[in-house]
Amino acid sequence: MHTSAPWTSTENQTLTEGLARGLKVTDLVNLLPGRSWYAVDHKIRRLRIKLKDTTVQPRRPWTQDDIQQLLGLYWKGLKYAEIASALDRSLGGVQYQLWKHGRKHAEEVTT
């Protein structure tokens, strides 16, 4: 099991300010050296619960165009996290839609 260093108050502040500015996870990762996409995504989820953030986007239904883009990016070999960022979707949503459309998980969840 991999454990990382606890988040510092500076990192928490950078993350909170970035969220307030509407930055995406990939942008926030660039501001937080040493933190993975998954660590930042997990921390965002925890902060939103803690802060009771009302700016969380409601779920959007997947359109046929969304599915075509998803499959196109998948066949180009992009990682799930990259696809999620490109489509502005959650990692879980991307994984579920790929599974739903008959695509096996070609990469581990930690990719």
C-alpha cells in the first residue's frame, strides 16, 4: 500500500484557490509538484464534502457524440485520466462508459 506525505496548509490553500478559479484537475496537478492526478482528485472530493461546496456540477447525460469522442480517444491510446480531462468527465464516468460499451479496462485504476 502506498502512502504519501500529508497535505500541507500551503497545498490545501493552492488547491482551494485553484478550485475557486475554476481550474481543472490537470491544471491543479501542475501547481502541486509531487502530487498525482489521483491524489489531487481525491483531495478535491474530500474538500468539497468538508466545505459543502455547492458548485459541484450536476451529472450530465452522455450523448452519442460524447460516446464517439470517448471511443475515439480510447482507440488513440489515451489514458483514462487524460480522456476524463479532455471530456470534462469524472474518471469513474469514463471507466463506466467504456465498460458499458464493451471496452475492457486495459489499464489499472492507478494509471
